[in-house]
Amino acid sequence: MHSIRLLSGIGDKGPACVQLTVDDRIWLLDCGFGPEAHAHFDPDWLIGAEAVFITHDHIDHIGGASHAVEAGLPIYATAQTARALPPAAKVHLLPERGQITIDGVTLTTGRNGHAMGGVWLHFELGEGFFYSGDWSEESDWFAFDAPPPAATAILDCSYHLDDVPQSKRFADLNRLLDQVPGQVLLPVPPSGRAGEMALHLVRRYGCESVMLDPECQAVLRAALNSGTVGPDAQSIAPLLDRGPMEQARFLICDTPNADGGAAWGYVRAWNESGRLGRDAHVVFTGHMTAHARGICSVPGGHFQRWNVHPPLRDQVRMLNRLGAKRFAPAFCARPEEYLVEDLDAEVFFHDRVRL
């Protein structure tokens, strides 16, 4: 019997972890931590597991990988994602776009439009099982590959029933950036929206207005060298060797919630000097932890969403494309609200579902 069960990531924006049972074998799909500081990976989720598959290197999908490494489990990930794993990891490489057979099971992968080296997973089990991890079809930076049909799906529904398209997000962000005076810090995950945000700002404000911290420079240099990003990506090449950052109006820095890295350094320095809210501002664009929400509660802190997950229209389109008969709306706080949506697919939550 083949079955799936969401161990975590259903009913909140919590650690991603799915149990896939293939006959008598147990595989885990993702092993996240956070994004909130209290949202830990539970080592008990590894009990009985024989392998772990990781979709991408963001902390809420990979943050618990050290437990899998300590347990000596093989970890399947793309080459890019594997770079974020501890040195002792027993890595088996996945293609970013292709097929691989594992213990007689065909696994198809495709680029997820969300992160460097990020993939969705499609297992040829039953009538097909699709696990999106995080995904987006609105990026000008990352490519997205359409998956094969699947009767059962676990979908990234991080934005819940929100249906605002990226074009509206861009317009709102542009309006905010045009209004705030002085410098603007944009905290980002380097392997996530750093590149597409740099591309957007360069197009609108010019290269001389934008700078990247060293962490973002290193990741985006690797992205350009890989040849896996969009055709306009080379327009940010001048940013990869620019400095010092203090000379730019827009500073793109790690970490996404400004709780570490260069982003936290700037927030702390601007607050202590009295600049925050006067001629220095922080604009968060993704999921905010308590730390980021605290910064947003004082003058100079702002939030304006940048779509890196699918709006409702793309969620529905994905279900129709897959021909899904059942799906779990993952990574959102109120998955039960999908029960009243006019969808062709049945909704499931924590139940073990046979494939």
C-alpha cells in the first residue's frame, strides 16, 4: 500500500514535512524548521524513515536536515540545494528537470519557480502523487516547469485564498518605494527573491541605485554562472562587484526577516543612530516572523508582499492541470476554508491518504 500523511505544514506556515509510505518503506519529503523560532523539526518524524527528499534550501524546508544527517539517512536533493546540507550528508543528486528511478519508483522533478535549485516532486504511485514544495509561476528570474498529471496533490497554498497577481504587487511596491525618503533596506533570502528583486529595481531605478550584500552577491553570481535563470538576468551583473553598500538607495540583504546577517546589522545601526523612520526604511516582502513584525511596528518598518507563492488563481489552475481528485492546502493557517471553495478536488488535512 502507498500512502501520504502531512506531519507538519498543514494549518499554519510551519515546518514542511510529509511522510510518504511506499509499500513497507517510509520516505520523508522535506524536513523544515520555522519560519517562526518556536517551530522546531521533531526528530520523531524520522522514526522508521529510510530516505529524505528536500525540495529547496529555505529553512522551513531544510532546517531540520541535520537530524537526518545525524541519523545517517540518504538525502535526495539537487546539487544547488545540497550545498546547504552539512558536510556529512549522504547526498543523492536529483535533476532540476528530469526523471530518476528510486527503488523501482519513478520520480519526476521540475523547476519550481521559487528558489535556486528548487524543484517540485512527482511520484509515479497510484494515479500519480504531486508535492509542490513551494512554487511560483510569476517569476521573471526563476523558471517553472509544468508537472505531469496526478490524482493526489499537496499544494503550496501559503497565500491562502488571496488572489492578487504579481503585477498588482509590483505597482504597490513601486508606489511605496517612490514615497519613502532616503535609503531602503529589502531583507531577502539570497537563493530566493534576491535576484528577481534586484532585476525589478534595476529595470525601474537603474544599476547605480541598487546594491547587494556579499551573501547575495555570491549566490547570484553562482546563479548567473549556472545559466538556469531568466534571459534578462545578466542585467544585474554590474551589481555583483559593487560596494560599499552605503552609497546605494536600495540595499538588498540577507536575512529575510532581518534577524541576522547584513539586514539585521543595518536595522540595528539605523535604529541606534536615529535614522530609522527618518531617512532610512525597511520594507519586508515575504512571510514575517515575530522579529520582522516587531520592526514593522515602529516608524520606518513597512510590509509590501512580493509574490513568491501562488495566488488562488494559480492554485486552481494547478489542480486543473494535474487533474487532481484530492489535495491538501499546505502552509496556510485556515485550510478548512478551501472546503467551501468551488473546486473539483476533494480537500484533505492530517488524514493518511492512500495513493
